[in-house]
Amino acid sequence: VTYRYLVGSFAEATTFSRLADLLAQCDRVTGTEGNRIYYLATVPRAFGAVAEGLGAAGLAAEPEGSFRRIVVEKPFGHDLGSSRALDEVLRAEFGERQIFRIDHYMAKETVQNILALRFTNAIFEPLWNRRYVDHVEITVAESAGIEHRGTFYEQSGALRDIVQNHVAQVLALTAMEPPASFSADAIRDEKVKVLRAVRRLDPSGLGASVVRCQYTRGAVGGDPVPGYRDEEGVAPLSDVETYLALRLEVDNWRWAGVPFYLRTGKRLARRVTEVVLRYRGVPHLPLPGGAADSLEPNTMRLRIQPDEGIELSFAAKVPGSAFRVRTVPLSFTYGASFAERRPEAYERVLFDALVGDATLFLRADEVDQAWQIVQPLVEAFDDNRVPLALYPAGSWGPHEADDILIGSDGWLTP
């Protein structure tokens, strides 16, 4: 492999003309035949300038028999308006089929397994709807803090860093209808339908459905850790949220009336990402008094990371002469069931970009719908119209989050 590089400013046209010369030389030496992948591993504010520079230098147009693709990292915009503005710049130079918007969560095997679980198993899909599901929980909990990214996190917070992209994508996969095929557009069509069906939050009633918080000093795994405002690059009086919990509704035939509870946070007790479906209780429990021993409604738990796997809880009789019933787990783990090597998330998405498979990448209308869902929160947070609560590092977050669980008996403790 031959590595070549050049140094230059994104604001100077000569940078891209020199890049064109360098790539032409690579074609002659390595036989790449004009095929290009432009991976924008840059600061987000440079995305538009790079796309315009590539277009002006003739590096975006595809010669016959060759491809030119641009891979864009998140965050895709800072809010709905900036996202649309960036999209206009990109699409002025590249066609939609040339633009690959990365969300590395989509490349996780366990995220993709949501599709396999739902659409290849006859025993699960019939129970994946409002008739049987009481509520759905999506959790992205991290024990780590901001990891020396204070300057970045001050501009993003949990809403922009996690909810608008990762959580929205997991929600879409969990709630989507069966696609007509497993082609990229068929899957993305169904995801967009779900995002369109998410009921938009009422700016005047956010207190009943949203909790935003920030961690203070505490201990994680027995080790003391600083509060968010003590982190490097963070303002001493910062009001940026490191924890966010919200309640959403999906207004379609499958999910009407089923609340979706989303939460994400830094410096929580343990690292865990999962989707939990809590099923409705049985209409009548024909058991004698005292027979139910710690009996809970059935749950389906999809563990995305760590300890990737699936767990289904159900009721079973406790051994013994007395008739007692207890909730027990039925568990599957990837590590115990598969010997195959799982590619890293970025390894998978970058390979897919090379071969032109857009299944795991976001389409423009998908990004736009996700921003529309969170835009009321963006505006409310920027105007400090949603109070900022506090929680100690190493806990499971603030008690205020329980207040939004109307009609539910609370979060399932990971």
C-alpha cells in the first residue's frame, strides 16, 4: 500500500487542484481508475467547504465507469436549519446516491439483529405491536464521562450527541414495518415512515415528557470522578445536559398508545445500551393467593452493548410441592453462540461505502425527520425553558426521570 498526502487549507482552491493532481497520479500508479471515496474525518464546520472544494476541482463528477462517493461523519448539522443548509451544499456537488452519512451505531451487529429477530422469526413479529406491548424503553447509558471532549460536548450535549442520531436510529429499527426487501431504499423507506409518525413534542408541555440533567461529582466503580463543570473545556456555570430522558409517541396503526421511553446519560452506574419491550400483563391471573413469587410482566431485552444478546423473561413454576410462580430469563449471547469474528462498526460501514451499499447509511429525508423530532428540544434547551436537574456520577440518573413514566411502573433497571 502506498500512502500519499498533502497539506493545505480547505478555504483555498489550490488545495483541491493539488489533490486532483495527486489522485490522477494515484490512478496511473495504482490503477484506481478514477474511483474515489472522500471520507470527511474533519471538524463538522468544514464539511460544506470540503464538498464545495471537491466540486469546484471536478472531483465530485463521476466519469463513466467510475464512482465518486463522499462519506460524512456526524453531527450532520447543529439543528434543523443548519442540517438543511449543509444538505443543500452537499447536493449541489454530489448526487444523493453519492452521499454516505455515517452513523456507526447502524453497523453494530446487535443493532442489525433487530431486523433479523423481527422479520425472520414467526414467533416474535406477531407480538411486536400495541396489542401486546405496554411500552418500549431505549437506553444508551455510559459510565464514562466526556473523555477530554469538553469543548465539543459544550456545543452538543446529550441531545445532539446521542438522541438525534443513535437513539433515533434504534427507535426507527425497533418500530418500523417489514420492508418489501432488504435493499437499502426499502429499509430506509420504512425507517422514514416511523420517524414521520413520531408525534412532535409540544413546546408548551415539555415538562411532562422531558427531563434534562447534568452529572456532579461522584464515584464510578468505586473511583471518585469530577462533576461535568469540573471537566477540562467546560464552562464553570455550564447548563449543557449530560443526561436526557424523554417520552415519545408513535402515531401509526402498530404503535398508537404505546409510549417509547428514551434515555441516555454520561457517568451512569454502568455502560449499557439496550432496547426493552415490556409486554402487557395477562388479563386474569388464575392463581391462588401467594402463588405469584416476584412475578413481573414478560419482557424482551435486546442488549446492544456490552454482553451483546437477547433475553426473554417469562413465568415458570418454582420447584416444590407448593404452586408458586416466578419470573425467569431465557437468554442468548453472541459470544456463546457464534464463533465468527464480528467486524468493528467503522470497519463495516467504510467497507460498505467502498462497495456502494447504502443500507447502513442515513438518507437525507431520514436525517431531516430526526431533526424535526428534536428541534423543539433544541430551541427549548437553548432558551433554558427546560430546567436542568443534577445527578451524582455513578448513579442511574435523576429521580425526576421517573415522573415522565405516566402509565408505566418505571424504568427497568439495567
